[in-house]
Amino acid sequence: MPSTSRAGSLKDPDISELFFKEDPEKLFTDLREIGHGSFGAVYFARDVRTTEVVAIKKMSYSGKQSNEASFTDCSPE
């Protein structure tokens, strides 16, 4: 019997493996929103395991969050 999940949906194993299943607040410190757009928000963070500075994009599962289509400019501190 073929899989019932649609290609590209969150139930598709190839897609779902791209998403963190762990709580990001346990994996990262200094979470700060640095930008947002129509499909989600981008956060500055530091990986607690490596201390590496990273950018994390938190995407909306339902697609667009609002009619807003801009991205906030950010600069290094």
C-alpha cells in the first residue's frame, strides 16, 4: 500500500527530518529575534554544545503568518 503522506507535507519523512524535534530553548541560548517575514521569524542564538553563533528560522506550519512581506534589516553588534 502506498504512503498516504503528500510529498512536501510535514508527514513526508524526507521533509520532517529537516525540522528539529527537540526544544530549541534547551539547545540554544541568547535566542533573540533579528528578523521576520511572511513565512516565519529568524533568531540569533548560540549553540550550547559548540558555543557557535547561529541563525535559526522558525517557520509557520500554515504558510504565511500575515500580509507582511518584509524582512527586518539586522547589523552585527
